[in-house]
Amino acid sequence: MLNTIRHGLPTDRPPLLIAHGLFGSARNWGVIAKRLSTDRQVVAVDMRNHGDSAWHDSHSYADLAADLAQVIGDTPHDVLGHSMGGKAAMVLALTDPTRLRRLIVADIAPVAYDHTQAHLIAAMRAVDLSGVTRRSDAAAQLMQVPDDGTRSFLLQSLDTADKRWTLNLDTLEAEMPKILGFPDLSGTFDGPAFFLSGAESDYVRPEHRATIKALFPQARFARIPDAHHWLHAEKPREFEAAVRAFLDV
């Protein structure tokens, strides 16, 4: 079972499950999860090979979707997934649709991408953790990652006490082609689906919409102005408002 952080108490509304993206964790979503838990329980998970969840040799989207189904159990949830978590949520919706009431996909499409995050794995591996006592010590060794936001994001997965990354870097590197890809699935998810993207992100492009609509006929689309791929971190209030508006329909 995945490690979970639960916010709020069960209500008569479906719980909301949040699945983070690559190199993320349930804790990354703490503020948004807490704010969304005012009228329903919100369950944020550590995906496999991340955070406090178990490490495995495999990291396919079939695996990730099965993990989410185990957390959901027999009570259908609304499911929100960002990036890698969004792909896992889409696979769950397409293969086990009775688990979901509504689907929210944040800044990702059901397509294969040609970029890689292997350089970030290499950067994390290059950090000499033996002398690290604070995250700032590791930050100084991550200068090959030029973006301050990306460095800060990666450092959230550093356990300075145990001097280790809370990421299974070996499996994530080996399975990167699967993470970047998307399985060839038949069928559709006919429930409500909301594809929320950053206006400055190129992850969900106009040419992806036909593929999305073929798999998710009820898909609705929206973009958050001035937001990039990590739209929930850059524009948390706007992100929360858009999610609420969709869930409250």
C-alpha cells in the first residue's frame, strides 16, 4: 500500500485522491490538499519509488494505476494527478473506471514525450551526501541544475538525517522510457474529466486535444495564465479555484 497523508475527515462527498508527479511527494501538495479538505477528505499519496512508499524494480503506468486502485478501494474517489501522476490517473480511469467519479489531469496528455529527466537523476547522484547536514549543503552541489525552483523541488526529497534521497533513482532511471511514454490502451472513460494546464507550458498542446477527446469524451480544458508545468506551485490559489469549480459542478 502506498504511503498516504490524509487531510480532513470523511464527508458525504467523494474523497479526493492526489497523485504527484516525478520526483514529487505527498508533502509537496500539503497546502493545496489542506485547503481542498474543507468539505471532503483529501488523500495525498507518495507514488511508488518516491517518499515513504515502497521501492520496486518496476515503474510502469499499469503498476502506478494499480497502486492508486488499492488506496481507493471500493469507494469511488475523485482523482487529481499531476504530470506522471496524471498519466497514472488516466490509466486508472481507462482500465478501472468504477474507481473514479471525476478525473482531473494537471499539465500532461496521454501521449509519449521526447524530453528526459535523466539529467536531474545524474545531478542528484553527483551530490556527495557524506558531509551534508542541511539541504543548503546539497544545494551548493546542485548548481549544475540552473533553475532555483527545480533545485528547491529536488531538495524536498533529500533526507539529511539519513543522508539519502527518498527516491529510487536506479528504478526511475531504468524505467524513464515508460515514464515518458503512455501505454496503448483501448476504451474510454466516459465520466467528467478536466485537463488543467499552465498557459506557459508546452506539455498539453493543441494537437493533443483529439487524442484526449478520443479517450475522454467529456474532457474539458482550461489554462492558468502565467503558469508553467508546476502550475499548482506557481499559482496555487488559481489552481485550487479551478479544481473546486470542476468538483462542485
